[in-house]
Amino acid sequence: MARADGRANDEMRPVKITLGYQDYPEGSALIEIGNTRVICAVSVEERVPPFLKGQGSGWVTAEYAMLPRATHTRTQRSPDRQQGRSQEIQRLIGRSLRASVDMDSLGERTFAVDCDVLQADGGTRTASITGAYVALYVAIAKLRKQGIYKVMPVKCAVAATSVGVVDRVKLLDLCYDEDFRAGVDFNVVMTDKSEFVELQGTAEGKPFSKETIDTLIALADKGIKQLFTEQKKALDSLR
């Protein structure tokens, strides 16, 4: 199967991560994966949700949204009501980021992560996770530089990508057209310790086999290792 952008079936789109894309957040990054672009910004708040008060533990939470013209047609803004898809994605981002840090070492403060999609061409949730980890690391590193942390309360890196089956061909890092036509669609979130944070897999019609799962996970593992390299490359400027 010839892909629209000429990539091999097991090839990621070009990845670029730019630190400090916004001046005011404690941590920020612009992540570009192919034509998908997401701004990730982290704000530090000296408080925690009520269920954590007095426990000495911190919290990491996320919000996710698309700009009205991030897609081919304009999406209405809905400030008073979160769409179900956005709620699902931001919970996924939050769970993924919490897996990367030692919550007990954060202190009673909240790291609020905003992921805003500037342009969507498939893989916005996985790009958000990958970019948000970098922005979160920057924010935590800033607090360490201020003397708030003696050691970095980061346990591991976390990144994510999509894989799927399109016209019976197994592909890594689906663009929108491929995702739209996929008979099987997976989102895979992993740590740099080769542990899984989340697997989201769906058959759009015909059920899939264990062999398909194994092949798709192997494809995702290859792509995510490349993403870890890009994250490290971006963060090297902090050291």
C-alpha cells in the first residue's frame, strides 16, 4: 500500500518539539508530528484538589481542546460544555502524565496541563501526550532550579503513538486520511522503561486477531522509541 506522504509502513512522520513556545507558563512546548501541531502548556498551582488536601501529595491534570479551524471545517466553540471526546482525551493525557512522576514527591501543588490543537491531521491525542510530558518536565525542572525540589520527581518518560490496519496493511503513525479509513485503530502509551500506560484498540468492523495486536504493538514500540529520542533531544538544552 502506497501511503499518501510516501512513508514506509513502519515509518513515523517528521517530529519536531520546540521548548518555550509560550513565555508565561512554567513549562511549554510546541509538538509537530507531520501536519499535526499541538501547544502544550503547564501551569503550577500551589493547591491540590480537596481529596488530596493534607496528604502531602501533588496532582497532575490535563485539559484538551481544538481550535475552531484546526480541522478542514470549523468546529463550534463550546465554552460551557465539554464535548465527550475532549473529556475522554484529557483524562487519557492526565493518566499518562501521572504515570511519569512521583506524585508523593511533588508536594501539595497541581500541575495543570493545557493541550491545544492548532492543526489536526491525525494522532492529536498521542501528540498531546508526547508534547505534554516535555512541557511537564520543563515545569518541574524550573521548580528544581528554584530549590523547591532537591531531586527531580520524574520516574520515567512517557510518549504515545497511533497504529492501525488500513486496507489490510498494518501502519505506524496514522495521518487523518488513514485513521478515517482504518479497520483497526490503536493508541499506545508507553514509558521509556518499556512499560505500557494504556492501550486503546478498536475494530471498526471485522474483529482482529492476537497476531494483529502483537504486530501493531511492535510497530508502536518502534515509533515510541523514536519519540523518546526526540523528547530527550529537546530537553537536552535544559541540562
